[in-house]
Amino acid sequence: MSVTHVWISRWQGRQTAAITYAGQTVTFAELEGRIRRAATWLRREGCVPGETLALQMPRSTTFLELHLAALALGVVTLPLNPRYTDREVSEILGDAKAHHTLLLDTPVSRIDAEIAACEEDPLDAVPSLEEIGVLCYTSGTTGRPKGAQIRQRNLLATVEALFGAWRWTEDDVLIHALPLFHIHGLFVAQHVALMACAHAVWLPSFSVRGVWDAISCHHGTVFMGVPTFYNRLVSSDDAPESLDSMRLFTSGSAPLSAKTWRQFRDRFGHEILERYGMTEIGIVLSNPYDGPRIPGTVGLPLPGIEAEVRRGDELWIRGPSVFAGYLGRPVTTKEALQQGWMRTGDFAATLDSGHVRLLGRRSDLILTGGFNVYPGEVEAVLLEHASVQEAVVFGVTDSDLGACVHAAVVGEATPADLLEWCRAQLTGYKCPRHIWIRDLLPRNAMGKVLRKTLSAEAELGVRWPDEIRAALIQRTAAPAGSPAPVAAFDFDDTCIHGDIGVALLERLDAQSPRDLVSDYEADCAKDTRTGYANLTATLLSGRSPAEVQSETEAALEDALRDGRIQWVPEMRKLIDRLTAQGWEVWVVTASPEPVVQVVAARLNLPPERVIGMQVVLEGGTYGAKILPPITYREGKLEALLARCGRPPTLAMGDSPSDEALLHAAQVAILVDRGDPTLRARASKAGWYIVGGW
């Protein structure tokens, strides 16, 4: 039988709450009926056993009902992140050869209405637990995503192991803030709650206030999170007076620092239970429910799981939850699966107690001067410093050593203090050569730090302008008329990439669309010579700026006309979204007039609305709004500012023609292109001065 059949058999028509979301509660009896009607609807849509159904849907009970109905019919489900770009979705669907798709352009309300009108399916054609149930694509933090084929029995093995190990009962109330498209939120949190006949209270997304309120209002007993959640919870000022109803906090998807673990215990009286798993193997290690939970470790093997740290310090796993293999990748599958054992790619060490401590990914290992450096070891030292909240260690290519150790840190310590701290506790070759102090770390949807992004930034001499972000927030929060912040940066410390608009959009607004940054990163990885990201790299070859600028602009214009610039559809999607919400959108670009006209046509905007495209932000911590902060048309700046009703919050320029704009902005950034007179005027005006091309 399918896993859905297993769970339905446990519910037995219960009238108790299964899911509460957006003010609505669904009982287990109602959920069963909705699953059966969803199965009828899927049959009517032509879904047959063995075919793949891709689900890219907003958070909704409809998503869960379709997922469970598909499992009951033997249809393979393919959950997709709702934030994936059209290009990312297309690549995955092509690789998966999905037979049926329900994407974001299909209104959930329409599907709901059609399902509600269906009869209940008897679900009498029962698939085997040996069949593939879910096709999950790995996060792709170390390369192109791969489709992991997960059998129905693999799903059941994970659920049964956690159901027993974590002492689930029908009295539990799960406070659910994780995404449903991921193994953590779907397989670990929701599937186990269904097995236990427990009540799951869904939040729209994670927020500190939302979690505390849900625990208090619903008398929550279980909460599952990622380290980012716990970092924010432990730093909050508005925690409830009592967490007496809670019995279990778990953490996974990324390493939780021992410091955060201790801070949470000391403040709230709960020891977070850390565990370990992967898309390919489910959850296989866990600190004990009853017994010592050791901070910085991921625990012991769950029942039925074998774990070995083999030669080379790599963790190998064997057990009933290990997947069937990667879709269409026999060579990769053979490398990963050997005689039933899964090579996890994680370096680990086993303590005398049997607890496993992770040392980092095999792909993250830094080979410097012939020595191995495990990032996790260095990160653990950095996180012990009292002024460090988060730390990540990564390698940067070096012509002499092969690679050198770098670290990015969130906290109040200085690089000099942290280097001294490391030297006192680590062998010299393990100490970071450079430590970047940042306001936040780039992460994927599940909170995993994007080390490759950090490495690329360091190798290109790029640094996100965290000081500018802090000053912008300070300025926008200050009373009107207060003086603008003044600062200047050393050339060696700060160099900003050409695509400053996209970078700032991500760094200044944590809720901005990830798809823009994905395009930015993809463009950086290509040699198209059609974007300003590549302009910087090209100039490093020694060619003159004027030569490359002219060539790049010509190529950009041609590529825009031919539809080959990948950020255009994403930017158009964003603009359409903002326009639908009633915003008046202006786009700003440093491009010449012919390119501006093509951009206007491609973005479906009136020509007078496209003036340029480098800075597209309104100040504030949340919410990006496109304003017109720059113009190269004589006499237009004042008119634009008057039309807007206020000056731009932040603006960037690199030539004398930008001075009027920079004087008007609340926070001004000059990209220094070697004009000493302009630099002197910028210093006098108190603008930020950053390295140029």
C-alpha cells in the first residue's frame, strides 16, 4: 500500500484537527475526503501511475491534498519552490520529463472548486511501497540540481523512525513555519504529524512574532526549524513568559552553532534537538529524546540505520530510507550508492559517546599549501567568540597555495580581533587569511549558506556594501532634515560589481525576489560580454575601459533586441507585480539612449518611464519600490524628482553628469573611475566613495 493508505488507516475518520491555516481548520475526516476527491480530479486530468506531477504552488492545503492523492494513486510528485524563476522551473521540468504540471499560473481557487465538485475516489488500486513516490531536486548549492528518486518505503521509513524516536502522540501540536516544497517541511514535519494524528498549525512563513504567538495561542508542543530561525528567536525581545507547553525544539538543514544551542537553553530552558539528514537519505541521525543532547553534534543513528565514518573522514549511511538513485544519472548514482551505502559527501568525526560531529561538506574542503582545512572546525572556533553571531569559512583560489582560507562573519568584532582569536586556537594554515564582517550571509531557501557565492565574490574582489545598508536604514529612520551619514572606504576593502542594483536589492531588502539575484549570479558565470557583471571581469584583462564599455553596450543592445538578456523577463515579471499593486514604476539605467528605448519595449513600459537601471530601491528595511534616481537627459532630473514627490533614498553615480542626482539623494554612492576632482567634491559632500571598474 502507499504511505497515504497507511496514514488514512490510522485516522479512522477522526474529527480532531489535522491542519489549521489562515484561520481555517481541517479535521482528519475532512482531509481524507479531500484527498479522495483530489484523487478523482487527478484521474480526470489524465494522471496515471508512474507518471510525474510537478507541483509549484503557494502554501495551501490544496498542495498537500494533491501530494497525498498522487502518492495514493502511484503518481510521482515533484515539489517545486514557488520562488524558482521560469528558467529554473523549465530546466527541472525538462530533466524530470514531467507529464503533468500545476504551476503558479494556475489559480488555487480554481483547482479547489474543481476538486470540491468531484466524487470521492475509493483508492482501491493500491500502489507498492517499492514504487517511486517523490522526485526531489537537490538544492544545487554545490552544482546543478539532481533529481533524487525517493521510494514510498523510503518516506515511510523516515516517518516511522522519527515517530518513535521523538515520542510523537495524537496530543502534539506542531507549529509549522517551514516550506512545504522541501524534505524538512514536508517529509519530516508534516508527514510525521499525519502519522501521529497530531495537529499541525501552519504559519504563512517564519517570523519571530508569528512563532511566539502560535505557541501561546495553540499551546504548541513541537517546533522544527533551521539555525536561522533559532538565531532570531534567541535574539528576540518579545518571547512569551512561558514555553511550558513545548516539549521539543528540533533543528536541521544546516549546522546549528554550539553557541546558539547554549543561548537558547540558558534563556528558554529547552535543549534543541539536532538531527542529520539529506534529500537522498531522509533523516538518519538524531540526538536522543531521552539522554544527553550534545551541542555541535547531530546525534546517533536512528533505529535501522548504519553509519560509518570511513577512510578520508567521510560519513557513509545505509538503511531503509536511502533513496533509489538520481534520475537519468547512472554514473552519479553509482558514485553515490555502493552496495547499499550512501556516500553523503559530509566529513564527520565520531565522539567517544557515539555522537557524530559534522566537519563540513567534501566539496567545501579547502586544500591550502597541501594541508586539508575543514571549514566546520574553523567556524566552530569563530562562533565561540562572544561577538560573533554567525560564521562561514570558504576557500578562495590562490596562485601560490592553491586556495586560501577566508571567513565571513556576522557580528560586532573586528577582523583583527577575530584573526588574533583564531591564531590563539588554530594551527597557522587553518587561520583565515581574510575575514569579512557582514550584515548577513547569502542563503538559499532552506537557510544553507551559499559558500560558492561568497568564494566568487572574494575572488572577483566584490564585497556586498553592508556599511551602506546600515547607513541607509539609519538615514531613513532619522528625522527629516538630519545630516546624511559620512563615510569613505579604502579601495582594497570595498569594490562593487557593475550590477550594483541587483546586489543592493538583495542585500537591502531581505524579502526581495531571489530570482533577480539568481540571474545576476548566472550572468556572472557566463562569458557573454553582455552584462556589467562581465564588464568588470573583462577589464581585469588589461583592456581599456572605453574599449570594453563601447563593445559591451553594443553587445547589450543586440542581445536585448534578440531577447537573449536573461534578467529582462524576470525584471518584467517584477514590474508587472508592482504595477498590479498600484505602484508607479520607473526604471533607471546607465545605458545609452538606443539601449534605453529597447529596454522600455522589452519591459512593456512607456519610454518616458525608462531612464536607467542601477539603483531601484526605496529605503527602509522591508519592501522594494522602484524610483527614478538617475538621469542622463538634460533638465529631466528636477522634473522627475518633482513627479516622484520626494528625493531618491539611495543613488549611485560615476560621472559629473550624476552629481545633481547624488546631491538630491539621502544616501549617495560615488563609483570612483579615477576623476580626482570629482572624488574631492564627493569627499566634501560626504558621499560614500567606492572602488570603480
